[in-house]
Amino acid sequence: MSLHPQRTAPAEGLTFDELLERIRHEGAYPTHERTDEVTRMVLAALGRQLPDAERADLAAALPDEAARVLTSDPSAAEPLTGLRFVQALARTTGEDPATVRWDTGSVLTPLAGLVDDALLDRVIAALPSGYALLFGRAELIPAA
């Protein structure tokens, strides 16, 4: 998993299957089905963490099916740090937290490469601490 997502062509015209292929490559998943399952799990959970404006703007930058998953449950969940987000997904899925951390980064790092820096900055700023690393970015802490 790359800590420095490469900017790619905008998501315009990118299909959901092409996005899944990028995620499959990033996460080294053996099958399309496993990639689809992980992607839907992470996007749905992320959508519940994002405020309406950032969720809508991120959805607009994604392929249609990814946007539908991201916005499928408009009810806001309790705000979770990046660590707690991973832990909650692990509890929900019954997977090991280390596996879920890998899955989350494998989905969010390629997404970071699909959106412009300004939108990604807004998305990360709208979330509690700990999400920057999940998107493949360093998390900078302001000096006191």
C-alpha cells in the first residue's frame, strides 16, 4: 500500500469496476468479489462519518456506484477517530483489526488519487483525527 497516492486522471469516466480494479491492485485482493465486499464496507462506513457537504462533494467525484454506496445511509454515526473507525469495522465484520486497517487503507488510498487535493483536504479536515493515514497521507499536528 502506497503512502503517497499518485494523482491519476479525474474519476470522470472511471467505472466502478475500474475503481475496484485499482483497489484490488492496491490491496492485493485475490478476487473481484472480495474487493467489492471490502470497498462497499469501507465506503458505507465512511459516508456515515462525513458531514453532508463533504459526503456529497466526495460522492460527486466518484463513479456512480461508489457514490451510491458512500451516500446510502445519510444518518450520521457517532464521530470516530481513525483508530476507532477501524476498530468499529472490525467488530462489525468480525475481522481482525489489522486486516480491517489494511482494507480501509486499500480502499481510501486509491480514492485519494481520484480527487483533487482541496477536496481531500476538506474531507480529512471534516473527520476526527487519524483518517489522513487511512487516505495514505501523513497526519500533521499543528505546533502548540
